[in-house]
Amino acid sequence: MEAGKAYREESDTLGRFIAECCTARPLAQVKASTLFRRYQEFAEQAGERWMAQKDFPAEIERRDSATSASAPGRASMKGLNWRMSVMMTPDDASSRSPYTRALYRILWNWRHHASSPAQV
């Protein structure tokens, strides 16, 4: 019985993605397309299949991880945010605030520089 539970958890790509790449934040909002793209990349790197994009928001909601929110031309998921350990790009800024976009650029540049070998 315990082995079956361990197998289900191990084969739950979406569950691992949420646990490893996301954090619950009640007021946070992430673009749905960006969240799905990152989930796809996560599954691909693990050599696993991913679910269809049309099923993705409902499955996230079913797990009580986030809720769908949409404004004209801007679908998003409320309640999730990226973990700082996840490689961020300037495009990941889910807010239209120039301050938020600038902060993401600074963090991305810092992480990119910190991960490169030291210059001697």
C-alpha cells in the first residue's frame, strides 16, 4: 500500500512541479501561459509526458493550488508564485509594474552571473 502511494507521488509530474518550482502565495498571480510553459519544460527535462494545456488550469484548481483568473487578453493563475530557486527570466514578471519587471531583470542577471564560472 505504501509502495503504491510512493509510485503515484513519483509519477505525478504536476505535483512535483508545484512542489519544486512554485510556492503558495494568496495574493500572487502568474500568467497561465508562462506557468504551463514552465511545467512543460519541467516534464520534458524529466523525460515525462505533460497534460494538455486545456486541462492544466482545471487540474491546478482541483489540487487547491491556485484559481484561474482572467482579464481581457490575460489569463492567469492566482495563489501561486515562483520559488526563488527557479531560473527566472525578465518575461516572468506577472505584473505590469515597471518596478516588478526591473526587479525580475536584476534577479535574473544576478542568478545568471552567479551560476557562471568565476573569472580568474
